[in-house]
Amino acid sequence: MHDVRSALTRLSGQLVGRRRELELVLAALEAGRHIVIEGPPGTGKSTLLRAVADELAVGFEFVEGNAELTPARLVGHFDPARVLAAGYDPEVFVDGPLVTAMREGALLYVEELNRVPEETLNVLITVMSERELHVPRLGRIVADPGFRLVAAMNPFDAVGTARISSAVYDRVCRLSVDYQSAQEEAAIVERSTPGADTQWVERIVELVRRTRDHPDLRVGSSVRGALDATAVVSSLAVLRDQPAASEAVGLDAVLISLSGRVRVREGSMRTSEEIITALWHEVFGRARSAPNGDAASTGKVTAPTGASRS
């Protein structure tokens, strides 16, 4: 079996935080169990699972979960043209990701598990229970001992998701993850954008985190919003020949990076652009010095374009 302690040490150096999650995933896989990681978008579920697969040097079959994932796409099919010439010979069967993972003892990674149709989930349930699959005209396929199902999914209330049946949960280990701490998210941004200004990173991470519990927003941004804003602001500052901290550069970089990621609550009178603009003034306005004690220098929120002052 794999040296999981050494793997854990190396993985801890590759990923920011997530020590507990790494320990649990490695322990579950080493124990021969299937695992589902559940958490909001942008919490590093896929990154963690891919890093583990790379470290353990095992195969990794990727499947995108959606309504079009039929059992045939998951399992495989007979090539129609070759069937006409050779009949239903095993040699003309085209393995799908599930069969490939079973034969090779690889990890079958299903992204967005709770978007997968029920009939396709039933195929996975059978394989997890029996570790074998019967394919019509092909026969019985037995899973290699190394085969595992690893899956990720967003919480049930996310758009397009469905409840996972108890039959699935009964056959997997479930790991719940949430957003990381502000310090860890800032470290992720700094690692991904070398040379970024530390103060800018701290403030953009704070702004992004504020979107997650803003009263006018149903869905906030993940750390990906901070990553994009930090990358865009550097390019925009050069293009406009202005400091990244200036409103002309910083606010536009934040708007283009976050306005499409957040979701405004039904009934709110403000747009995502207005909400993000107000947050930008709250967070970045503290650091701007302005004469005459205006809102920028005192840290007060200034009304965004199109908003009314009360």
C-alpha cells in the first residue's frame, strides 16, 4: 500500500491549508472506501482530489456530472460501424470512463455528482456495492482492487442540483468542506499571482468574503473572484498607466471579476454592480487619503452610480 504519511507531508506543501481534509481523504482511499466531498463552489474540492491522485500515482478518470450523462456515456458502447463488420465482439466495445477506471484500478472522479440523472447514479450504486458490472453483450466486468469512486458536489440548494439518495450516501464516506480562512485565501491568491501587492490581496480577499454574507446577495464569490481581480488589476494598471489602488483601475477590475459570480436576491433594488461598488468603497476606501474629510478618507460608503442617497 501507499506510504500515506509521506504522501500527506508532500501534499501539505502543495496545498494551502486543508490538512484535516487531506488526512481524511487519504485515510478513506487507503481503507478502500469511496468518498464524496461536498461544499460550495470554489472551495478546492477538485484541486484536492486531483492532487491526491497525482501524489498516489493512480489513474484518474474525469467525468463531468450533468443531465446529459447517460449510463451509456458512463459505461461505454459498442462501435456501430465495427459491429456491422465483426458483430458484438468485445474488441469493438469502446470503454467509458467507468469501465476504464474499473479495469485499470483508477479513481473515477465525478464532478457535480448531484447533477447526474438518477438512472446513471443507479449504475454507480451497483458498482460501489458489488464492485462489478454486467454489460449486455459484453459480459461481467470486475473492478480492480484499486478502483475507487471519488466525487464532488455543491450543496443541494445550488441551482440545478438534486438531492442524493440515501442509497448513494450509504455507500460512500462524506466530507463536508467550507470556505477557508481569510489568511489561507490570501495565501492562495499570493501563490497564484507572484508579485501581487500584499495589501491589495488582503483587501480583495476581504471584499470577496463580504459578498458571501451580504444581505442583498443570495450567492457570493469564491476565492476565484479574488484570483481574477488580482490578475486583472495588474494588467489594467499598466494599460491605463494608473496605480492599481486607484478607483479608475481597482474598481473596474473588481467589477469585471465579481459581477458575474454573485447572485442578487430576488426583490433587491440594487444590481450586482451597485453592490460590488459599495463594497469596494467600504474596503478600499479606508486606504485612500482624500482632502476635506470626504467619504474616501473616513472610510464611509459612497453611493455607486445610479444609486440613491438616503
